[in-house]
Amino acid sequence: AWYIPYNGVVTQAMAADILDVSVMTINNWVNTGLLKTIKQKGVPSLVTLYDLKRMRKRVLEQRRRRL
């Protein structure tokens, strides 16, 4: 279980775990523009909960189509 910070952002590793995908998938989504990140100096890229929820819907839709 992850603790979601009060500021509403998570690291890419946390986002990958929450969405049940690999960190490489998260990186690919960031590189293609599907997922936006916040970059701060000295801190790993962060994903907002808004974008995380949006991508979760997309992931769930794709998984339903495969069934």
C-alpha cells in the first residue's frame, strides 16, 4: 500500500505500481505525451493524481477489451 502525499503527486515508480504496469511503460507514456509529469530540480519526475486517474481509466478499458 502506498501513502499518497497531501500535495497530490506521486513518483513514476509509485504510478507504475498503482496502475500495475512497468516503470518503462510509464516512461514511454511520458515520452509520447500520454502522461504529463512535473519536473523539479533534485527530485524524480512526479505524476499528478489527476493524470494518474485519467490513465487508470484508459488502462482498465484496454484490459476489458482483451477479455
